[in-house]
Amino acid sequence: MQIVLATRNAKKVPELREILSGAGVEARVRALDAFPDAPEVPETEPTFTGNALLKARAIASHTGLPAVADDSGLSVDELNGMPGVLSARWAGRFGGSDRDRANLDLLLDQLTDTPPERRGARFVCAAALVLPDGVEAVTEGVLRGRILRERRGENGFGYDPVFVPEGGSQTTAEMSSEEKNAISHRGIAFRALARDLADML
């Protein structure tokens, strides 16, 4: 059995492979770069679930293989849930070649005067599985925490250097991949999806 991960984010692929493997899914997991003619799927939906399904449907249709996609991001309480589905594009055209840094700089600027008690946030992930016959499943994972004023840690990507999970003291960028996957929004969503995958296949 082969499964296609519908992402071109090179940093996500090993993370998702580890999660699916750890959940006992016995399948060859292929990244989207194995399909160079696969379509680019714009994330035009207003929800994480909608965007995950858009990508998984398009890639399942194109490859004829089961496709797994996720859409995830950071929702900050003080910013009324933003950047949300815009997390990867928060700095817009000002992101340049280092979009992660630009997005993080903008977020910290927006929270400059926000006191610690109002810096709550959550990472959210919707994971979608679409089979070539049209059968679909979607799961969601949420990791609550808070936003720091300064970056800490070299692991992970995106907003990991400023996010400390609830009840913890390390940022998700200070954790090993195993520690992060055990509690992360993507880990929660994909472990649940892996159970559905085992049942459906």
C-alpha cells in the first residue's frame, strides 16, 4: 500500500512519516516531490478542514493513490484567533525568502504590549484522508499554550520557537521530534487519522 502526503513542505514530511509509522500504519509513505506534475492546490477555504480536504482530494484524484493532507496553524487569543488559516502567509509579500522568520517577527510585533496573561494561543491541525474511490475522513488536533516574547530553540519550524505548551516550560522548538510529536496538534490529528486509515484500508 502506498500513501501520498500532499505537501511540498520538506520540513513536514519526516514529521508526518514518523507519526504515521509510530501509529502502526504499514504503508510506503511517498512525498509529493515524487509526483512533479502534481497540481498546486491553493488554500482558498476559510477553515483548516476545508483546506486539508481540498489538497487531499486533488492529490488522490491526480495520483490514484490514497492521499493525506493537513492544514494547520496558530490561533492567538489576543488576535481573535488569527493568524489561523493565514499562519504560513501572515507576513504576506513582505515574507521574502525566509517566510517563517517574517511571520514570527510580525506576530511578536503585534503582541509587543500584550501582558503574559493575555498571550494564550493554540496550534490547530486538521488532517484529511481521501481514497481514490471518494471515501474521506477528517480528524483534528489542538495543542494549547502561550506565546513568549523571544525565540527559544532550534528545532521545529514556523512559530515553534515562541510557543510553550500548556503546563510546560520548553518551547516546541526546544523539544526533540519525539517529544513534540507525542503532544503536538499534528501528532494528535494524525494518530487519530492513522486509526481511521487502518480501518478503511
